[in-house]
Amino acid sequence: MNLLWLLSLLAVVRPAEACTAAPACSCVGPVAPVEALAGADAVFVGMVVAIRDTTVTFGDGSGGLGYQQRVVELQVEGAWKGVASNRVTVLTGRGGGDCGFPFRRAGKYLVYAHRSRGASPALTTSICSRTSPALHAAEDLRSLGPPPFTGTSSRP
């Protein structure tokens, strides 16, 4: 009888342990748009033209360890800082606990990005930033004012 009770207990506890061990996204509270602008490396409005998945490996890649990232290419329509061309590539997670932002092809977004550290720095964003669909970014767009760079203007 004790063995049966122990097996029943393990059947309940083991799956619960597996669930709590999963990584989860945890964000610090929101900041005001002007603070987010100051803290970001790039802030721009752009339309998604391409999305693909890639694997980022650790070290020299020989260990086979890595994680999935989503590569998002955007056509820049206006920028406040950190953008040197009309096309920008941003990395984000794939969602499901890794804080990845859910970009959609042909969607227009206000993006707050940070430059990653490492040998080949890239712009990254997540659901923890103020990145949002442009349709839901009225407060940010009002606070930031008109972008100094538009997709049709020349760069200084």
C-alpha cells in the first residue's frame, strides 16, 4: 500500500516540477516614452518586410548549444535615433517565455531596440521594451514628437 501511495505522489509531483523548471519572461515595470528613448540604442517606426528564424550558438558553435531567435527586417519610415539606413534588422525571441516580440509580416511598429554585446552586435527588442504596433503607440508618438529622420529624407 505504501508503494502505491508513493508512486501516486510521484505521478503528481514530477510533472509539476517539470512545469516550474521552464524559463519564463519577467519584465521590469514600464518606463515613460522619453526615458525609453534615452535608454534605447535605436528607436524607429518601420514596416515588417521579412521574418525568419535562426539559431544563435554559444562560443565557437562546436558545442551544439544555442537558442532560437527571430530575425525581423523592417523598412524604416521614421527614426529618432540609432538608424543609419532605410532597412533595419532586429532580433527578438520566438515567444513562449523568451520575451520575444510577436512581429507580423506587413505590420507597422514603433520599435525600441538595444544593441547586443559580442563579436557581432545586433539590434534586439522584446515584449519588455515599449515596442508596439504603431496603431497602439499614440502616447509614445505624441511624447517623442516628429522623427528627425524619415524614410524619404537624407541622412546628415
